[in-house]
Amino acid sequence: MADDDGKAPTSTRTLWKGAISFGLVHVPVGLYAATQNSGIDFDWLDKRSMEPVGYKRINKITGKEITAANIVKGVEYEDGRYVVLSPEEIEAAFPKTTQTIEIEAFLDADEIPFVYLERPYYTAPLKRGEKVYALLREALRKTNKVGVAKVVIQTKQHLAVLIPCGRALILNLLRWGGEIRSFEQLNLPPLGAKAAGIRDAEMNMATQLIDDMTQGWNADQFRNSFAEEIHKLVQTKAEAGDIADVVKESAQETAPATADVLDLTALLKRSLEGGKGRKAGGTGKGGADPDADDEADEGHAGKKTASRGGKSASVTDLPRKAAAKKAAPAAKKAPAAGKAPAKKAAGAAKAKSRSPAPAKKPARRAA
């Protein structure tokens, strides 16, 4: 279809359902996206590891990350002074959701300045509302009018204008009156050719140039050249094999700004949970913990400082101490080894006889 040249594919996902209301007439409609962003979505990556880079909430004074539970919303009342509003107070100020595009007035189509136009949506009839939808569309077209309405979308109230466009009625969101800045204080020339000092010859040349450049509207001629060039570059580099594998995010391994502390906390938690499981279920045959030595080595390797004589130890020492406590019950149970089978006792005796006892090593270590 010629009308669809240069346009993005139609979006059939309903964003909002309600009705157009004017007088006693209600037209059930749905809202659909009329635009598609043609910009390039650049993702941030750590060039050293090709890992995704994200955002975090930080205290701008201390630079420390804070949780969502410690964040409140405030409005600056004076320089450096804020009024804090609770979620309940903010919710109470939300406009009542009516699911209605309430037309409040009809205006001439060329009466609304372009500066007020913000974002367009397509409307389409629902629930056998095709005829009344077509009636409103054709009546607006015949009278060259548009309908100014208010609508609430996702708890936010909008001013909008309902415009007939081809077979569709477009709901174009408008900026509120107080959002448009005045241009009266700008240094602009006066209206009128004579008032602006424009000569007839200059006006004739300008209008002739405009006539020469006048053509019909073709959206396909106006494209985002930057986006197209980037897409071509990405395609070329990908086909040449110049592509990098990005590490996928994992919720379990993602660490915010205080990564060192949180990683240690997670490590301690896993260690304690593992210790509870081993205490409850035992380790099977010999009562020895095959992971105890590994945990002790891990704690020793991460150890930075240790204090004795009642002083607190380093956080990274805790897994090693926990492993030592777990090994203690096994040592206490050693005297009961006489109840073990004879083969195990004999094997232990042979191993003991073959291994010389390092009697003097403890003395040298102590010295």
C-alpha cells in the first residue's frame, strides 16, 4: 500500500482500553502505539571483561549505595529545603481512572499550534463499535474539526486531541497550557514583510525557491541516517567475525557497590547453612567432614588479620573458625574408635607403626 511506504510495522498490542465519550455517545476503543523509536540503543560494557555495566542508587554526599527501602520522594520547596511526601499522599493525588476519552470541546483543525503536539496513538473500535467510530470520524472530517479531550493513562492525566487521519482516529497527546514557554522575550523580527524590511524582489525570489522545492509528502525520504549507518556498520562487523561474547547477568552473582562485604556475607551464610546441614545429617561413615579442610584453607587464604587474646578477628577468618569447630566433634569422638571393626583398627595400627612420630617438631615450632 502506498500509504504505508516508509512506515514501521503496525503494532496490534492494545495499550489501553476504554471509550471515546461526547455527549451521550460512547465509542469503545483501544489505544495502539503509532510511533517506533528509530534511535540506537547502546549498551554499556566493561571493556576488560565484556560484562554489562548497570546503574545503581547512591547517596550523592557519601557516595554509598542505598536500598530502595531507604528512599523517599520529596519536592524542593526552597533552595536546599524539601517537602517529603509519603506514597499514600502521592497516590491520593492521582487522578481518578475513568477509562474514558472525554471530549470537552471541538475546535478548527488548524487552530491548535504544532508546539502543543506531543505523542500520537492510534485508536481502533472495540466490541462492535465500528459504525459509531466511523460516524465520529466522518463528522469530524466533514466539519474540519478536532476534538479536545482529557484521558488518564497509567495514573497520569493527559490533554489530547482527537484527529481524523485516513481511516483512523488519532489521539495525539498535547502539552498542557502551562508547559509551553512564551517567546515574547526573544529577539524576533516584527510580523509583516514591510515591518521586517523585506523588499518585493527578495520576497519573489524566496517564494520561487519554495515553489521549486515543493513536493508531496513521502515519509520514506526522511530517515534517521545515523541509525541506518550504525546498523550497516554493526552488520558488516558481525559478518566479518568482529563480535564479542558478553557475559550474561546472573541474579545470584550480581553484586552492587559494596561487593566485598556482600560477597563475604553470602559466603558466611552459605558456610553456616552448610554447617547446619552437616550437624543435622552427619557425614555418613567415618563422621569426618570432607569439606572441612577445604573451608579452612579457603578461610586461611582470605585471611588478612587475626587477633587473639579476646580481640575480634577478621571477617574472612570466620569460615576457618567455623571449620575448626566442625572438626572438633570428630576429635572428641576419637576415643570411641575401639568400637570400630577390627580390620579398620588393624589398618590404623599398621599405618601408625609405619609413620614415625615427629616428637620434637612442636617444640621447634613453638620456639
